[in-house]
Amino acid sequence: MTFHRYLNFASLGAVALATIQPAFAEEEPSGEIVVTGSALRNKEAITQRREGLGVVDSVSQDDTGDLADETVAEALIRLPGVNDMQTLYGEQTAKYMSIRGISPDLNFVSFDGIGMFSAANDGAGSRRVDLALIPTQVAQTTQVFKTFTPDIDGGVIGGATNIVPYSALEGRDQWYVSARAQYRPSSTDVYARNSLGDYVDTKFGGTLKGLWVKRFGSESQFGVVASAVYTQESWTASKPNINARTYLNAAGKAAAEDLSDWDGNAAMPNRIRTLNYTKFRKLYGGYLGLEYRAAPNLTLTASVFDYRQDEDQTLNDYRVDSIASPQYLSPTVARMKIGVIRPFVDYDRFKTEFRGSILKGKWEIDPATVLEVRGGYGLSTFRNTDLGVGYSYSPKADYVTVDMTDPRPTFVFENPADMVNIANFSGYSAADITNRADFESWEGRADLNHNYGGDTLGFGFAVGFDARTVDAVRDQTTINYNKPNGGLGDIGFVPDEVSFGFPYRTVYVDLAKFNASVKPSLTVNQASSLSASYASDYGYRETILAGYASAMFATERTRLIAGVRLEDVDYRADVPQRVGSVYDGTMQVYNGGYRYALPSASLTHDLGDSLRLRAAYSKSLGRPAFSDIAQAELVNNESLTITKGNPDLKPRKANNFDVALEQYFNGGNGLVAVSGFYKKIDDEIFDLRTQQERNGVIYDVTTPLNATSASLKGIEFQFIDNGIGWLPGPLKDRLGVSFNVARMWAHMSYMNGENRIKRDNLLFQPDWVINGSVFYRIFNDGEIRVAYRWADRNLNTVNAQPYADYVLKARGQMDASLRLPITPNLIVKLEANNLLGDDYSMMHGYYSERYTLSQDRKFFLDIVFKH
């Protein structure tokens, strides 16, 4: 069975449960079999784990298409060793998956077996995929493959994720319509009347979605799958930010990079700012799949899909900057002079889309031989209209006292009234930015297998060919206006609300009034506008040709697989070049490529009727992100960051070793699994961050580099029991539990100048990831469910020295749900997310907090009609 054959059909619960290997056959426990809710999802996950050719974890829909999570990303973080990564600067709802401590850029994602690429996150050119754009109800199952056979794409180190849509011919007829109301009480007081776009100052939102799966025709030879979704919500968020630490020596100057002359006093920030967001999000789209069984052994499928997300974001940013000359009152408390205060307002209109089409054919040449061919087209687009303006005031004698004693710093302004005096502020900057990014992919593949699957015996083989081309292009237009003349005047105002974590009133800028009364008279700085526009552009084309061959030999208890994948990768990067001090549209073309043979081997052995041992080895690649190669120096004045590409990057090369022991029990309703893994990575790519001063402002500058070496090892433990039989009374066979924990250890070393630096972590790699849920079946197959997940702190940037790293703080989240079947066709669900109100916090180093992004609790009422 090839990778894609497994993806298409093994995920379907009815088929999967009917094809359990004889070696694992057990009698079902007496009594009623639970076939809804968490128990059904867990049972299908157990079946897929058992029947997989390697280590595979999955999440499946229940009978009402509900994953108890809002996005595919949120559902996947329930799996062992899977963690999410948020874009805390872009502040979008996009989420990306880190698998086994490996960066999202090193995980391959596909939709129905065809590779996905994402232009989200400002068209940054990364390989991470925005899974929040794909609604949950399109996916019958989403699988994460953690061991790699030759038919899996070679560009994967952490895990290969595949989203499997419903099939009418391989499943059952069904339909449902779901109406969901959301209540989101804000955890912060944010002034919202300065918002632009479609933002609505309400705590309510909602979702309407539906699914229709139907077979028809005289012999049920036709099938149709149709689904659609519409979601809308508004919310606010706040992020106090205290960053840019400075270590000093005895002379009051910046200490050496290795802190060899540090005076021992706490490093003080030179920036305190508060960022207040109002946000609006609309997600809509649908999927249509048509299936035709042209002959008993020939099936043809065509599908199209289009999902779009529109977001409006208004950011009110108040920056107290260039704080300097600390006078230490104690080793952790200092009084400092404020250099400049800048209120900004920035409005973004984000529009993200992912659309595509897939054609498939499956020919069962004989009972043991199957040929599958498929072709796919995908287009991911990102559009952003960014309007921003800032004013400035340089006070002569305003001071702040900062206390760095505790992990969360505190501060006291000595003259807060002067800092919000509208008369003090004059024009500083204004800019309009339009960003267009398109990632377009074409892929075709053919897979032939003979006697090759999880239930075959004897010799078998699989061979295949895959060809894919990806074009990534970003075109940005920047209009930098000359500095606005005059004071802030009636364009500025001071709301009564104070911000979360920032106990002072701040100055706001009325962007709508500025656009109407000031912007028409502004002149454009043509030189800086053109240079900034060209600097942000890039083009990247990647062509991959791959072929593989794999052989299998299986007995009743032992299965051996060995094979090799050959990959030929060519790329062309168009990189903006600076001419003198500006970018003028001149592009430098870099051509490159690489060819690798990627061998793999795996062993599956049944130690008993329900005890299985797995072992696997594979070699794989971590391809550089598009922008790692193609991006010129890009300056972001909002986040105060500078990013630069590196066309000399080499792909990572990983040797992956896996072993797993799996015990199945309770008639297919229980699983205990322990997995160990080790990854030796050569030429690991990381973003080295340094600090650079420009025009009196400190910027974080990041450049991708190859590390000299890296390694990762870990242990995963998983336990599922859908109905605990030894419990007394009403708990017997009705209480179920699902629990998993992953522990990871990493090492990385790299050169910074002439110095070799060793680290005990990788980007986005937590040491621990823990998930647990308890569910109880009530009357009429209803369910009460409580779930909790916790992820340890993890590295978000790699600095020249660890004390300046950005580290996402450890965070937990508790969710709960109640499922109430009113009739066989009517279900009511009550759900609550983030019950404990846990926020996201980024640390500066491993002790001092840099900022906290507020996260709301959310409550849902869902009414489902199904058949």
C-alpha cells in the first residue's frame, strides 16, 4: 500500500474497522459499543495507528463533523509531541505545527496527498503552512506520519501531515448542518472606537457549516461530497512590551558580547510600549468532490476547493523609546531618562486564500496490484493593505523607574501627564504599504504497488514518480510620505481606558481623521518609497523530480520494508540588490540545486496477539525556506526588526531513528504506546539574531545560517482507554481517558565569528508536551469532556548569546464540552475554550518577560441537525 493509497482509504472508519489484521483480532467487550464523540475519534485513531506501515497519529471527525476544536491546527496539538507556533508579531490567527520539536518549516503538509504551500504571514516565504485556513469539517481525518517510507516527500524531518477529505464511495451517506454561536468576553479593556474596516464592537460571533456525502446512480456508482463554512468574529487583544535589554560594564558602556566585563546589575530595557489591537475575522469557503466508479476496478475523482480569510486589524501602539543612562537604585532597579515617545496607529487588511483542484484515478489491475495517478494544482495568496502614521515627542526631563527584580518587569513614570500632552507631539512618519504574495504549485504523481499493504503476506513492492513545481512571488509597494508638518492637534486623543499590563493612559492617533485631513496634503518621498518597495520583493521557483522504489516482505507476525527515494531539486531565486545605498529594481539571480538518495527501512513485529514492536530508519531533508534564500534586507518599523536572506544556505540532512512498542487492548478501544526517536541533523538552519542601531533605534536583525550540527532525541508515551471496565457502578465502561506526554532533548552548535556556541535546544522545541482528556458517556450517547494541554517553554529566536534569546513561556489550556443528543437527528453542544484564561508570554532570555499577549476565554453553543 503506498503512502497515498493509505491516505485516501485507511482513514475511513467503516473500512478501517473492518480490515483489522487477524493477529490483533479480539472480541468486542459486552454491552453497548460507543460509536460517537471522543470514543469514536479515539477508536479510529487507534485503528490507524495499528494498521499504519509506520508510526502514525491521527485525529478524526465524529459523526457530526466536530473535532471539539476550532481549527485543524488546534485539533492536531492533541497528538503526542505536536505543538503549535503562533505569529505573535503579525497577530493573525494563523497557527503552524511543530512536530517532535522540529520547526514547522521542516514538516511537510498535504491536502489529499498533494503538497500545500502557504503565502500567509505577510508572504514571508516560509515553508510552514497556515492550517487555520482549512476548516475542520472538510477533513474526515488528519494524519501525522512520524516515520518515513520512500513514498513520503523527502523534505520532512519532524512529520508529514495529510488532510484527508471525505469519500462518498468509500464511506456512507450522511449530511449535517451546524449553527454555532460564540461568546468571547474580553480579558482586556481596549479602546475600540478607533477601529477601521469591518470590526464590530461585540462579544458575539458565529459559524455556519455543513456537509453532504451522497452516493447515487443505478448501481451507486456516483458519489458527491460537498461542504461549506462561514465564520465571523470580532475581538480585542493587548500586548505590553518591555524589551531590548542592555547589559553595562563599570564605565556605563555596553558590555562585551560574552558579558566578560558586565557590572552585575540587571540589564535594563530601552523600550517600553503597549500594543492594543481590535480585530475582525471572516473565514468562508467550500469543497466539492465528485467520484465515479467507471468499472468495478476503476475509480475516478475530481475535487475543487477554495477557502478565504479576511481580517481587519487596527493597532494602537504607544512607544516609550530610547530609554537610557540608568542610575541604579539597587542591582535590579534603575531610574532612566526617556528619550522619545511615539504614538502610532496602524491598520491592516489581511486577505488570505487557498484554492486548488485535484484529479485522481485508481485502477485495481488485479486483486493484489493497484495503480494510482493524481494531479493537483494549488494557489495560496496573501494580500495586505497596511496604512500607518506616527507622531513623536522628545521630552527634556521625563524619567521612568524600572524594577527588574521579578520575571515580569514593572515600571513607574515620574511625569505621566507630560507624556500624554497632545500639544507636545509633532509629525514623525506616515506610510502606506500594499503587499501581494502568490505561491502557486503544480504536482503530478503516479504510484504502483503490488501486494504492498498493512495486511498482505509474502513479497510485495511499490514504485512511484512525483514531479512538483512551486513559484513563490512577493510584490510590495511602499509609499513613504515626507514627515507630516504641524502638531498632533485634534487628530490625537487620550482615552480613559488603561491597557493590560500598562497602568497609564496613552495617546491615540485618529487614523480616519488623519487620512481625511492631513494625508491629502502630504508629499511622497519617491526615493525611499521606491527603494523600500523593491527591497521587499522576491521571486523563487523550485522544481522537484522524485522517484522511489520500495520492497516488502511479510509473514504472519513480521513485516520488513526497505527502499530508497531519489530527489532532484533545482531552484532559481530573484533577489533584490542594493545599488549604492538604495534598491532600484536590480535583481541578482541565484541558481542552485541538489540531488540526494534517501534510503529507509522499517521493521514491524508482533510479539503477541496484541503487542507490536516497530523500528525504523530513514534519511530526509530540510529544505531552506524560500525567503531564506531569496529575501533582501527587509526593515519592519512596526516590530523593529530587520530580516535578511542567505543564498548560500544548504539543505539540512537528517538521519532519523525510531522505535516503538504498542499494546492494544479492550477490543480495539485501548492503546498503550511508547515511542523513542533520535534525529541527527547536519547543516541545521537557524536564524541568528543580533541587535543593530539605526537612527537611534535598536532593531533586531536576523539572518539564516547553517549550524555545524544538531541532534534531537525524545520519548513519547500514549494511553487511550475508551471505556474503563474495572470502574464501579455508573462509571463502568462509560468513563474514558486519553493521555499523552512527550519529552525531548536537543543539541545544536554553530559558529558566531570565530566562536563556537553550543545550545541545548532547537527552534520551537519544547522539552515537554503534555495532553490529557477525560470523557464520560451520558444518556443517549451524550458526552461530557474535559481536556487540558501544556507545552513547556520553547525557543523562538537564536541570539548570539542565550541571554538575549526570545523564548515562548510555558503555557497550558483547559477546554470543556457537553454533548446533548435531543433526538437521533438533533444534537446540542456546549463548549468552552481556555477556561483558565492563560495568556501567551514571550521571555527575553529564560527569566525576564518581554511581552504578554492576552488570550480570551471562548464559549460556544452549537446546534447540529444530522442524518
